Amino acid sequence: MYKVFFNESSLTFAQESKPAAKNILFHHESQFDEAFHLLSNSGVNHVNIFSDNIEEVWEKFFDYFKLIRAAGGIVRNPKDEYLFIYRLGKWDLPKGKMEEGETTEESAIREIEEECSITPLELKRFLMSTYHIYFQKEYIIKQTFWYEVFYEGTETPQPQTEEGIEAVVWKKKEEIAELMDNSYPNIKLLVNNYLDL
């Protein structure tokens, strides 16, 4: 199953219908627009598109919208604290759009360094990709590649204010659940999977 977030709502792709969702049996790409219309205007907060060949439908979904790729990370220090940024009134993780010619790994490190002013960073492992859709003259799907990253330095992180970041803070694991009350669904999914909150 695949999950894409749209504001606070979700669009899933599965091989079967889901009891708690508004289900759409896939026939044609126009149903992607139908799904977002439902999520935007009808009070529905979960649409499930299902098909026997969900991998093919998922590929069509990616071809149907403009795709932007980004990368970022969950950064941990030797005190077992985790790095969070505060931007646009919500707690988030450092991440940003990939530049041409970059690998996802290079992009993740560069974005964390730029947004938090800390270096050097050690890339540990790939965690997962998250997906969300937003509207900017057209629907755009953003795929973010997330990595586990370690920071052993002593610099105090500084927010990249020109990117709208107001604060960069280290948080203990037991403090993170409270932050997730004011975060984005894709960040909650990633953090809960990683820290098993």
C-alpha cells in the first residue's frame, strides 16, 4: 500500500477497498482529480484508490502530476537528542528540494547543513520516502527521501531565517510526542516509524 498526504487528509493506493475510506475502483487517470476533489471539498479525509495492479496505478499517478523530489533527515547527536525546526507555525524536520545532479544523500546533507548551520554530518541509512500533494496553479506531488543522520559536533544549530525557519532545537525522545501534536502528517508518520512513539 502507498500513502500520499493532502493537507491533513490521506490518499491511499491498495489492492482492496478499505472500510473506513471513500473507495474508488481505478479505471482512468481522471479519477486522481476526482480523489483530490473529494479530499478538498467534501469533508472526506481518506480516499482509497484500489486495483488488482496497484503498482501500475501508482506509476500512472506519478506520471499524471508534476513531481518534485526533496531530501532531509532525522538528525541525532551523542546525547540521543533529535533535531527539529520550527517553520510556518509547525514543527518539522530539515529538508529541501534536490538540486540538479545531486544524489538524494547529497541533497539531504546539504539541506540539513543549510537549514540548521551544523557540520559535519554523518549519513547513516535510508529510512523511507514520504509523499504529499499541494496545489500551486496545478497539483504537485512532492516525494521526500528521509535519512538517519548523526551529528557529533558541538556547534549550536542556527535557523536559516531566509527560509522561514524560526527555531532549531534538540529534543529528547520523551519530548517529541508533544511536538507531533503540532506537525505534519508525513512527519508524524516518519517520526513514529523511526522512534516507535
